[in-house]
Amino acid sequence: MKRTETKRPVVLAAIMLAMFMAAVEATIVATAMPKIVGDLGGFAFFSWVFSSYLLMQVVTIPLYGKLADIFGRKKVFGFGICLFLIGSFICGFSRSMEMLIFSRFVQGIGAGAVQPIATTIVGDMYSKEERAKIQGYLASIWGISAIVGPLLGAFFIEYVNWSWIFWINIPFGILSLIIILIFLQEKIDEQKQKVDYLGAILLFITVATLMFVLVQIDGSALLSTLQLVILLMVSLISLLLFIRHERKASSPIMTLSLWKRKVIRYSNLASFTAGAMLLAISTFLPTYVQGVLGQTPLVAGLTLTVISIGWPISSTIAGKMMLKTGFRVTAVIGGLALLVGGLCYFTLPFVAHPLIAGAGSFFLGVGMGFTTTTFIVSIQSSVDWRVRGEATAMNMFMRQLGGAVGVALLGGLLNKDLRSFFEQNQKELSVEPSINAINVILDESERSLLSTSELELLRVGLAEGMVTVFGSLFILSIITFVFIRLLPKDHNKQEKQT
């Protein structure tokens, strides 16, 4: 691609619009979920609203990355935006939890193309030194959306309807798509390559079956233990078949040889565990702040907002720092921030104050800013244009896969703890002693029908279940730091060795 042919500032603005759309989506949906559950019911399926979206996003990211290297960024980005907007549109019309989950599947299929392809376009247009600076600009979008998102979410919930938390994506998506189609000029090699659909199918089976098993850890009677074991075996076999197929495929969806490079291998592994932290907090923290701490949706949203305040600040600093101190030192600083954030969440059930939740989120944002910026720039600088889309998508894939697995696993553990709690205290409740009893404390009208003792009991149950979630987050922060410490000190030297 000739950089002079593309109007870089205009295209960058379109990319920032797309990133804003994705950032606002994350903030508003997480903040509004208690209200959605209160209207639609089905708290037992709470995590699937996020897992269904993440599942399709995860399994399509590598495919989109490969397609972008074959057919160009513009076509793949446009296709993804269109699907994302269709999914957003039908999400707003959902009148049951099952319909919402299906709509999120559709939305997730499109989301797999939005962020990784947008980031790849930046990698194409700018040099290594410029990328570090531009990543700071992109990260600032999270700060803006952090302020706008919770305010919009609170406004829609209070004065309009929660459907608008999905429909707000549509104008931003359309504008971004139009700009990209008009102003992004790219020249790709006209070469015929087979798309690795079999690899995509095997990857989908692997991830889908694994996530279903993790969600069922709650001990529900949906599937027997034997059936879950069979699903787990199917996931393992599919993974082995996927690896075997990718090694032999002429144009694999995931070039496994890239994992031989230490900077890619440990960046991806750290992205997996950090992604699990980020998505788990985005999913469960608002419910904890509202259901246990008794705060308003706006306060719950603000405890997430500070993630997006710490993220752009640290990302901007990281962009300048990595050019002077190197990738590893910058990433280690991010790893330390993640540790502090994980420690704050670990102490939250004992202190039980929204300020502690906000502090944890701020340090989580700082850690994500330092690490994600460093990972993306270092990976894109270590590969050729022909595999840059795939390498970028692979890192995004690992982060989103970590988020999907983390939400599914922690959601299953939370449901298991809640189920056990209600079985022990069923005589003290007038409502049905099931996981869906949590719906009551998230719905203001139903909450008023409970006695003070019953309401407090439900809050205690949710609080005890969240102890496992927050403890797991602290463990994830430790594992992430270990992976970051394993990054090579001089990745350019390391790449030559490998």
C-alpha cells in the first residue's frame, strides 16, 4: 500500500469512530444489564448475554484477519460493520433473554472484524514510531466513551428505553463505514488463496464446546456430568485436529509458526489472562455495585468508567516510553498496575465500598493501557505486511478468547455458589430459592415487595458468590505478570534467534 494514496487523518477519524462505537457498547451494556435482567428475567443466563457475543467475536477474529490479508482491509471491515449494526438493531427489539442472546450472536459475528481490522489499518498507514503515538490517540477514545457511555446508559434507562443502548451504535457505524469506503485506498496483491473454512469450523467447535462446559460448572441440571465430559473431550479433540490441520494447510487461518517468536507467544498469553480480567470486571462489577452495595446504575457505571480513564493516559505514556526504554520495561509497568488492580478487587468484598471498586478499575485501565499498546506495536513491528493482519488479529483473538473463557468460567462459578447459598437458606425466602431470585434485587418494583431481612439475605448471597470472582481476578493478575516477565528483553535480537 502506498501511504500517500490514503487520506490518513480522515481514515484515522473513521477508525476512532469505530473504536468509539465498540467502547460505548461495552460500557453501556455492562451498566444496563441489571435493568435488562430486571425486565426480561433469566439471571441464570446472565453471563451468556456476554459469552454469546464474545464466542462469535473470538472465533471470527482469526478468520477476518486472514481474509483481510487476502482481500484487503476495506472489504472485510465493511462486512463486519454491517453485521455488527444488524445485530445491534435486532438486540434492541429483544423481548426475552433467549432472543437477546441470539441477537448478541449476530452482533458478535460482525464485531470480530471491527477492532482488529481497524488496528491493522493503523499498522499499515503508520511507521513503528508513528504507531506508538497513534495508539495513544486510539486509547483516548476509551476515555471519551467512559464519560459518555454511563451518562447515555443512565439517560436511556431512566427516560427512554434500554433498547437504545444497542441502537446508539448505528449512526457511528454507518458514518465510519462510509468514510472508510471512500477515503481508504489500498493496493493488494492479486493472488488466489484458499480460505481456511475448515480451520474456522474446528476452532468454533473447540471454543463453543469449551465455553458451554465452563458455563455449566454451576451444577445446573441442563446436562449430566457424563455429557459435560463428552463435550470437554469434543473440545480437546477439535483443538488437536485444528492444530494438525493448521500445520498442513496451504493458507492456514492461524499461522502457528508465529508462536515460535517469544514476543508474540508471551504477548498473546498475557493478553489472554488480561482479557479475562477486563471482561469479567465489565460483566460482573456493575451487578455487584448495584445489587450488593446498593448504588445507582450511574455509580455502577462510573466504577467501570475509570478503566477508560486510566487506559488512554497510560497508553499515551507507553507509546512514548517504549521507544526509549523498550517494549519489555513498558509492559512490566503495566503488569505491576494489573497486580495492584487485582489486589483492590480481592479486598473489595471485605471493604465493600465503591471507591475501592473504582480504584481497582483505574489500575486495571492503567495496566491495559501499558500492555495492549506495547503488545500491538511490538507484534506489528516484528512481522511483514502480508501477515500483519493475521498477527494483529491473533493477539486480539487471544484477548477476546480470554474474556470469553473468563466470563463463562467465572459466571459458572458464581451461579454454583448462588445455587448452594439458596439451597441452604430456602426456608427464609418467600421467593423461589433459585439463581433467578437475584432478578428481584435488580428490579426496583419487585425489590419493594421483599422484607428487609429477605433483601439483605439476597445481597449476602450475591456478595458471597462474588468473593470467588474477585479472588480469581487476583490470581489472573499474578499469572499475567509472570507472562509479561517472560517477554524477551530485546525482541529484535530474539526474533533473529528464532
